Amino acid sequence: MKHLKSTLGGLALAAMLALTATGNAVAADKFITLQSTTSTQNSGLFDYMLPIFSKKTGIEVRVVAVGTGQALKNARNGDGDVLFVHAKPAEEKFVAEGFGVSRQDVMFNDFVIVGPAADPAKVGGMKDAPAALKMIADAKAAFASRGDDSGTHKKEKRLWKAAGVDADASSGSWYRETGSGMGATLNAAVGMGAYALTDRATWISFKNKGNFKIQVEGDKVLFNQYGVILVNPAKHPVVKKELGQSFIDWVTGDEGQKTINSYKLNGQQLFFANAS
Amino acid sequence: MQDFAESFSLAFQLIFSADADLAEIVLLSLKVSLSATMCACMIGMSLGAAIAIFRFPGRGVLLVLTNALMGLPPVVVGLAIYMLLSNAGPFGTFQLLYSPTAMIIAQTVLVTPIATALTRQVIADLHTEYDEQLRSLALGPFATLTTLLWDGRFSLITVALAGFGRAVAEVGAVIIVGGNINHVTRVMTTAIALETSKGDLALALALGLILIGISISVNAALMALKGTARRFAYE
């Protein structure tokens, strides 16, 4: 019996030591929490950009990558210091309601409509996005929507409106709302041969393309603007005002803007800096 | 099929290259899920044994509740814990959201009903078997409880393993309260979800294979411990 107890004790002690050893690796007091979107995270931009910022300032940036809708909701609750998202009307509303201090443009890219090589709705090469969506709807070709109130989803809803199609009415038949992130939606689209709206950065970095390709691109309405907002410390005193502001100053300043422009994947530039 | 073969070779490459990022994620997974299992067992085993042995008002309700809560959806637990720990929530001042502690809390909530319900069954069976003997020794209620827990220890290891399995496999709760932050709260399951969303299915599956390997190792280690302990106990 004594043996057993000492064996157990030794094991418990070893386990505790192993656990405390790993705990130290994450200790860092100078950090901000960035509520951002899956497109910026999945494209690898943050992995490229944030270490440069951290090295210069000693501030660690902890990214929570969710849809823009959820990011705005989290920031509304004060769970984050800075917002980095892409749904301008929703962002302006967020600031107008006093949850954010002010909003600044950071960078842009564009949305594209991807679809199977067979192109059942015959929209390949089109430029007019609403017209292409109308053709997809008329052909009742499958379309995979985010359906999660994200920035991409908000854009898609505006496009359907411009096309004069009530896509929601067909939800469950050819219009399929996945209710998940960009990557999961693309996986689903590729799986069922459905068209989908995606930002170009996610598409270029996406690895499960199957026989899919970009079918529609180049329309002005497909413009995708990213903005950055400091969460209002007046609403949530826990917000790290100085650290958050120094990130915003950096990312909208010369060095940050240059860093964004220099990020390339497969030789293609993914984001174009446009802070004023 | 190509993806499967690629995943297996990727999994081996990752393990044998001793990838630092992977090691960090694996250790955090173990830390969070083992801690949660430990906390949940401490609460659940005492509670389960108490429900098995004692008769008190509301016992039936508690019994049904713990059995039902074994199927608690992780995403609901994650959401509830998020709302409690959020800066807009009642426990926001502790600044626990997006930390490993938050993940341990969420998994503890998930595992506790499992530990409680399974322990109750183990102890209830033992209690029926030992009832007369315990009575003849005139043991008090607390002594009865500790005696039965000690005698049921080998079965209770299986209870702990069931709880650990639940904790280490879930993604719904930890991704909400942890936020899947690189180097801070990224664990195996959230890393798998992330790679899947990047469309890197081969890497995602490779991570899944490693997670299964971890689960097998933990189970094997505890089974070995059980075997050793049993030998010592009956020597």
C-alpha cells in the first residue's frame, strides 16, 4: 500500500511540474486583444505583420478571429481592445453608438464569386456581380452563403438586393446558408459544387479548391474595405487605451502600411493599404 | 484516399520533427483537459458518491439532472461561460476570458455531470454489495463514503478516463471562451478547426491523428497505473 501511495504521489508531482512549466510560456503582461475576422487570420497576414509590430513595441497582439458580426458583438461587451474588421456600415454604427472611439480605414481588397469549373449558371468571366447572382438564381444553381452576419455575408446580402433576388426565400433549396466561417463555407461549396462569395485573400490562401475557380471579379461593388477601431474605454474601463492606440497608430502609419503592402502569397499581393 | 495517406505521413513528420508550435499546442491541450478532469472528478466523485449512499430530498431530481447533463452541448456551455466571464458579464472583473483558465472552467462544467453520474453508478453497486459489512462495522456516513470511494478506485479510473475523453475531444466550448489565440489558447481541437477552415484538410487530419495518439497514450498510462496499483493492492 505504501508503494502505491508514493507512486501516485510521484506521478501527481511530475504532472504538476509539467503543467506549471508550460504555464510560464504564455506569461506576458503587455498585450492587447484584437477582435478580428477569419479572412485576415486565414490569409496569414497577421502571422506576417504582428511579429514585426511586437518586435518593435514589445506589445503582444492576441487575435480572436471570428466573423465580423461576432467580433462587433464581443467588442460591444468590452472583450477586446481593438477591432479590425470589414463591414463599414456596421462599424460606423458601432462608433456612432459610442462603443468605439473612432474608425479609420486600413486596407482593402476585393470579393470574388467562385464556382465549379463546369459553371452551371454560365457566369464565368462576368464583371457585373448582381447580374451574375441573378443568373445563378434563375438557373437555380447551388449557392453557398455564410449566413452568419459576417462582413462577407453582409456584402452578399447587399448584392442580392441589388440583383433583385429574394435569396432567403429559397433557403434550403439552391440557396444554402452554412452559418459558418469563410473557410468552412468554401469547404461546403467545393463539396456540393456551389457558387460562393469570398474575399480574394481567403481564396488565394485556401488549399481545398478542388476544380473551383474565380468566375466573377472586377465589379466596383465588390470592393472590400477593412477598418480599425479602438474600443471605447469610456464604456469599458478595462480597455487598454494606450496599447491599443499604439497598434492603431502603427498599422495606419507608414511602417504598418508598408508591411501590409509587402505581404504576398504565391507571388500575389493580398491586401492594399489605404489609410489616410 | 490521397488525403488520408498524406495525413498519416504529415502526422509522422510533425511528431518526429518535434515541431515547437505543435508541442506547445499538445501541452496546452493536456494541461487544460487534465486540469478540468481533475477538478470535475473532485466535485463529481464526491457528489456522485453522496447521491449513491445518502437519501435526501431532491435526490431523484439531482439524479435525473446529472444523467441528462452528461449530454450537455459544449457550445452551450461555452456560450454560458463566455457570458459569465465577459467584461459585460458578472465575473468580467477577473479578466479570465480568452485565457486557459476560462477553458478549464468550461471543460470542468462539461465533465462534472459525467463524473457524477458514472461515480454514482459505481458506488451504488459497491454499496449494495458491502451494505451488511459496513453496517456490522458501524461506520459513520462519512467513513462509509470514503471507504466505498477507495474500494471503487479502479472503476473510478475508468470514470476519470471517460471524463478526460470528453474534455480533450470537445471544440465548441474552448473555441468560444479561449478564442483560439495563437500561443495563448490554441489547443488541438481548435487548431484542427482552424486548419479545416483554411482548407488544409491533410494537416487538419494529421493533427486529428496526433490527438487520437495522445488520447491512446493517456489511456494506456492510466491502465498501466491501474495494473500496477492492483498488483500492489493484493500483494
